[in-house]
Amino acid sequence: MSKGSTTGMTITIKCPKCERTDTHIVDEEDIKEIKELGVARIGFLHNDHALIINFDATGFIRGAYIVASDSIPSDIRVFYDNYRVLLFPKLPFLDFEIVLIDLNRMVVDLRASRLIGRDVALIMEYVKSYLNLIRGSIKRVGVAGRNFYATEHNNVVLLYNNVPHDIVRTCLSELAGGENNLSSIYLAFKYAMSSSMDKDDPAFRERLKMIVNAHKIRVKAKKGINAIRFARASILALWPQLTSIFDMIMSDPYIKSKDGAPLLNLMLKDPEVCFDDLYEMLKELSKRDLIEII
């Protein structure tokens, strides 16, 4: 059943398998998908299964079907209760795992973990039951037969494994409560674990904060790509390991635009590159007045 005809209308549907009732308020993302595909496609997680629905611009449900919760198509936007669940794409370079539950934005992000859709209900039951216990502390939790640790900071709950607790505290202190990006946070943890710098050094803190906000920080060509290309040989003589990232700077069309390209894009080009090297190279390009970091 639906009410209204545009953004803000409410769609209500009952699962034919478990009889759970879900509601969804149509948003701009739905409208955009309807304009492109004719229908919007969303899924509701119900423990071991998910209810997938297709609905049109009037809110009429054109189709509904059940799939296993670990077999949800990657193009489906997924929800658990009123939380948006991000399952795809999985970060391809995991050597530790992080699950982020943003209680303000109502997002559960599993993309930096090996957990899947059926695990979301277990995670959220734990968070609802033990949120007050993990505020300002770290507790052990079992999810899907595997061990994680749970903590909370600024209304962001973090489940993690294979990360030292002091690194978690250091990184969480840099989360300022705004819009967090799991890829940025993952790379910040990775940097903190590999860096030999003193964790109280202001220079380390500056770099860590830069990574945490890498999705918001943008790199923009200041004098045009030709000027950067002219500097290529001298820059790569200092940082030959950054050749692929430097060439990305020259080829990325967004860097040439007035808004520039997210720093995160450069970091994801090669997640194994030492951020200290990338930081120094970008600072040198900035010093030469070839790029602007905004």
C-alpha cells in the first residue's frame, strides 16, 4: 500500500515468508532509479532471507520475491529496519576487518568485512542490547562464529578484529562525528598500524586526520596538466614507487576540473603505498604551485 505520489510517500509491505512488515519512505535515490530503470529495487533483510521489491513512481509494487540473505544481488539497495545496509562492493584488500554502524545516519557498513547479509540481525541485536556497555570501552563479541571487538565513539559503533586496541582508540579520536567513509577509515587504520611515527606526534595526527577525511579532501591541478607533466621526471626521481599514482593525477579528468578529485581516489589506486610518501609528494607538488589541496 502507498500514500502520495513522489518523494516522501510511504510504502508498506508484509513478507510472505515470515510475515514481518516493513515500511520505506521514498527518497531521491529511489526517484533517480525509477527515472533510469522504470522501477526502484530495494531489499529488506529478515535474518536468513531478504524480501526484494520493485516499485514504480506511484508507489505501486510491481514485483516482490524472496532470496537468501547471502544471495542479494549487488545492485539492490538493502535495509534492515530503518538502517541502510552497505554490502557491496567489498574492499578487495582486507588484512583486518571493520564494521561501521553509524547511529546518527542509520547506516550499517559491512564493506570492509567478510560478514554478509544474514549477520546484520545479530550485529544490530548486540548493538541494541549492549550499546551503553561499549561506550568508552571495548568488549568482545561473537558474530557468525567469529570473534570481533566492539566499541563506540561519537555515536559510531565499530566492530573490528586483528587491530590493536590502542590503534582503534587513536583512529576513533579523529572521527569528528560528520559523514564517515568506511574506505577512508579503513585506510586510516592501515596507516596507523604501519606507521613508525610517534602516535602523539602532531605530524602523525595531521596525516591521520587527512586520511580519515580523504573522501572530502580534494586535489586540484592549479596550473594545468602540462605543468604537472613537465615536473614528472624530477618528482618520480624522489618517489619512483608512486609512478602509478602520479600518472593517475595527470590522467584523472576530475583533477582538471574546478572541484578537483577526492584524495581517496588517489589512495585507492594503490592501497599498499605508504601514505607518508604520498603526503610528501603532494606537499612538494603543492609547494611548486602545481596542485591545490582543498
